[in-house]
Amino acid sequence: MFPATTDYKFASSTHTAQPPSGSSALITAAVSQSFKAHITSLSEEIRSKTIQETLMFIHDQFPNELPKFQETLDKRRITLAENSSETGAVSIRPLEKLVADHNCPELITDLNSMVKEFNTHLKHFINYSEDSEISSYLREHSSRRFSKQLEDFGKDIHKRTNQNCEAGHADSKVVVETQRKLVAWHNSVKILIHGLLDPLFNNPEGPDHNSREKDKALATLHDIQSLKQDVGKNDYFKIDGILRYLTTKVPRENICSRLSDLILTDFIGSGNLKVFQKTLQRLFDYYHFIPFEGPLGEITDELCESIQIYAAMKKPTGFDY
């Protein structure tokens, strides 16, 4: 298989050999299979570069083909899947469908950024709190710093600001960048929540209706609601209360806004680290989202208790955070 960067040029000839009509399909299949095998065998970095260069070659040399491909893809989404009562959209990854439906190409980048920063704080806390080779003074103060960042992580996303942004002496560039990230993360969580309602609003007779996705979305929302019940709020049924509006004439935008505000307030920004982490993980699981640099860090009961102990410590003199 030739690399995608090869500049193919075919010499003109007064006599061009044409394959027999019966062999055309065989040649097409052989070339297709060869290209697939070659692409699959490449490392991730080289594979990505090769695919991008191939697409650029097609775009430059055969500009009509990409629109045709998009048209075919769109038709696939609204045709019935083989041997199934569900639509062709079933075969499309939920997160990719969410990005397309809500026109949010930055969503995946922002989600990865959020997970990376959370995991970095968690890693630093674990490293400092378990490092017996450093002084107890440094271990306690560093552990307290990262424990507070972890406990406040969800609250900061909810508020779209944090203490460093509100401090009068904070560097202006840092403040701007921090607020930019928090706003992006806040909006990303809202989109994930709004996407849970998409299958619940779909017309049962329409091409996008998918009863399996509707059941899955409802199960995810009930699972999130149960996280409050798991921490002693046995009478917590606020999500059920919002879902009842689905049978009324309340505008879709109002229901989406109420649900996202509720989950951002009571779950993401609740101050309970386990509820925050588990809520985010439930959303990731629903969309089959796997972060680029590894999964969202898990918070065990033991780890959560350790974080709470350090976060409750009094701020030491001389440490400005």
C-alpha cells in the first residue's frame, strides 16, 4: 500500500487498458481491503496523520466525493438498522451524536481538559498524603492544598469561578484563563445533561425515535437521583419532579434549564466529592466517553475520608492558597 502522501500522476495514453467489467468489483474490494489492513496496522499517531492526508487528497482531487459521503452518512442515520426496530443512529457513538445535534465541536476537548485537571489534583493529593519521606509539615500542608482543590472542584464548575479568581492579588492572566476553563466545563456539563433529555422529547413516530435510548436516559437520571439517596437524602425525588413536566405543555427549553440547574446545584456543585465524581461518571458512561489520558479518578470511601480530614485542617501561616 502506498503512503497517503504519494502524489499520484497518471500518464496520458492513446490506448488505456480497461479492466474487464466482471473484474471491476473484485479490484475495488481488493483495494479497499488492502487500505483498511494498512491503516489498521499503523501506530495511532501515524494512522491519524495518514487518514488526514488521505482526506485532504480526496478533498483536493475529488471535491465532490466528501459531500456525497456526508449525504450517505445522513441517510444511514435515518434508515432502519438491519434486523432491528431501532434507527441507524444506534450505530453512531452517543457522544459524537451529541456533538452534532448540539453543534458543540469543542465539547470533547473541554471534557478532556476537565478530567485531566481533576485527575492531576487527585494524583498530587495521593502522592503527598502517602509520601513518608517528606516532612510531616510539608505533607500536611500540600495534602490540605490539593484536598481543598478536589472538594471545591465541582462547586467551582457550578459557580464558574473560584477563590483564586476572586482574590484581589491574583494574576490577571491566570484569572482570565481559570474563568475561561470553568465556564467551558460548566457549559460542557450542561450539554451532557441536556442530551439526556433528547430521546425523551423525540416523536415516537419520528425517524430519530429510539425506545432503547429513552429507557437508557431515564435509567441514568434515576441512577443519578439515587446518589442523593445513598448519602442519606431518602426523600430526594427532585429529578422525578422535573421529569413529570415532560407530559405537560412546559417548553422544552424550560425543562432542560431546570434539570441542568438542579444537577449542577445538587450534584456537581454539592460539595460532596463522591456525589460529584459519581454524577460525572454516570454522564460519561451514558455517552460512552473515555477520556484521552485515562478515566476519571475514582473516589473510594477511604480516599474520600482522607481528603475530608485534610480539607478540614486550619490553613497554616505563610501558605497563601
